[in-house]
Amino acid sequence: MSYLEVTKDVYKEAALTPDVGLCCTTTPIWQFPGLQIPTIMQEMNYGCGSTVHPRDLVNNPKILYVGVGGGMELLQFSYFSRQKEGVIGIDVVDEMLEASRKNFVLAEKQNDWFKSDFVTLKKGDALNLPVADNSIDVAAQNCLFNIFKMEELKKALEEMYRVLKPNGRLVMSDPTCEQPMNDTLREDERLRALCLSGSIPLEDYVKMLTDVGFGTIEIRARRPYRILDPKHYATEEHIYIESVEVCAIKDPMPEDGPCVFTGKSAIYFGGEDFFDDKKGHVLLQNQPIAICDKTAGALKNINRDDIFISESTFHYDGGGCC
Ligand SMILES: C[S@@+](CC[C@H](N)C(=O)[O-])C[C@H]1O[C@@H](n2cnc3c(N)ncnc32)[C@H](O)[C@@H]1O
């Protein structure tokens, strides 16, 4: 059986019998005023971070969510969109679609602002989305794409890129891992399906996104996720896995390469009121400005002793250069 088939089986089981330990969110579940998340949705939270960011959700966006799980994030997205068919949910596993459908009925009973028809559920594959080109403002996936091997990951990202409108956003949460993993772990279909042995280094993950054409990338969060240790897994050393929240924006690719924000800032502390690099970046005296890694490199290269450039925090929160 291929790893994609094993993945479907794993999530069929997880739809029929909620598995609280499967995947493991590293953030507290977002609670918003007036939002009640049914307990079963919380038990079926199979993600590893959050893809719901209020600042992505202005101007009445059309939202697509791939890999629905118990439906919790679709409910959270609906909280902001509050309209019929505002959120499209796609999943390849019938039982998961059915489980989330039931969960939305429960959610409707517990939330007077919510109607089940705010969410349109469709059967479909992340590798071949049943969605029109250039039709989506915000697309999201949580803890699905890390399961894919390189060829499928590229295809899944190309599909997301295709369906997004120009300047649309792909918001994702996935495990990443900086250490090499041996083939036994990599080829273990079940571990891969459980989001434990498919993850790749963050830099490679970002490159996959920029290779597909996304011109702006934001690393919004990076947190500890899991340890694979020799007692429990086929490894001779401890392997540390993190989880990241990343937003890829379908901006045109700049001529000098993508803008990747990893949480760096620049501070000018020279004798003038401001420093202007004549490339669109004006640094006011002693005011931090968020900069992408490309601008950080360019500012470092001019070798001034009155500009401080911070390390990446991997918690970029908007604003700044580019
Ligand atoms: C790890 S779970 C994450 C669920 C949800 N995003 C969450 O955060 O709770 C992966 C989800 O992707 C679905 N899935 C697996 N393979 C898929 C595919 N090829 N296309 C679309 N959905 C898929 C599973 O049925 C499951 O709902």
C-alpha cells in the first residue's frame, strides 16, 4: 500500500474514533469572544499550530481549507467570514468529511452566529483540487503537507498557488526538522501519516514555496514539537522536530528574489534623523523596522557601524520593508 493510501486509512480511523494524542497542537486552542468550540472538535484537533490569523481575514475573503480534520479551524475561519459558503473545506477521506459535517451541526447548536452552510464540504485531493483557478483569497492547510514526499509536496503547493487569486495567501502549519532522518523513519508510512517522519528543514520548506512562485514568505511562529528518541523510534540519536506557522503570499516574484521575513529588524542609530538606502527603505533614528532576509543581507553589506540588524526571531508579525 502506498504511503498516501496508508495516510487515508490513518485518518479514516481518526475520523471514526477521535484520537486526542494524534498530532499535537503546540499552541493553545484559539478562543474568540462568542465562539464555542464543541468538545469533539477539540478532541479531533489534528493540527500542530494555527492557520487562523485575523489580519489575513479582512475584506470578506473567500477561504479554502484543505484537510479538514474535525473542522475546528473551519469553524474559526467562519467566525470571521460569517457568510454562506464563505469557507470551502476539502478532504479526501469520506469518513472525515462526514465527521466534520456532524461537528458543524453541533457547532450550530452551540453558536447562535454560526450556520452549517457557512462551510461547503467537498470531497477532493490536495494533489488535484476541485477548485477554480484564481478564485481563493486565503487558502490554509494544517499538518497535511508535511506528510507528502517531495514530488507530492510540489504538486500540492502548485495546486494551492493555482487556486489563489493574485496577492492571495497560503497559510500553513507543519512540523519541520533540521536534522537528517534515516530511510527507515522516512519510509515508515504510518509515522509519516502521523506527521512524525516527513518533515524537512525550514529553509527547504521555504524554497519549495518560492520555487512554486510565491514572492513573499512570512515565518510567523516556530516552536518545539516532538522528540524521536532511540527507545521508541528507529534512530540512534535524538531527533528534534519543531512546528512552524508560515504564510506564503502570491505576490509577483521580485527581480532580485523573494522577500522572506524571518523576524529580523534593523535599527539605525546614527547622527541623522533617518537613513535612506535609496532602495525603498527609510530607517528612522532609533526606530525598529521589520526587514526581510534579503534587505538584512543588503544592509549588512554596506558595512555601516550605525545600523543594527537583529537575528531572526522566527516570529514575524507584519509590517516593515518590501
Ligand atoms: C493531520 S490531519 C489535519 C486535520 C486538520 N487540518 C487539523 O488541523 O486538525 C490531515 C487531514 O488531511 C486529510 N487528508 C489526508 N490526505 C489528504 C489528501 N491527499 N488530500 C486532502 N486531504 C487529505 C485527512 O483526512 C485529515 O483530515
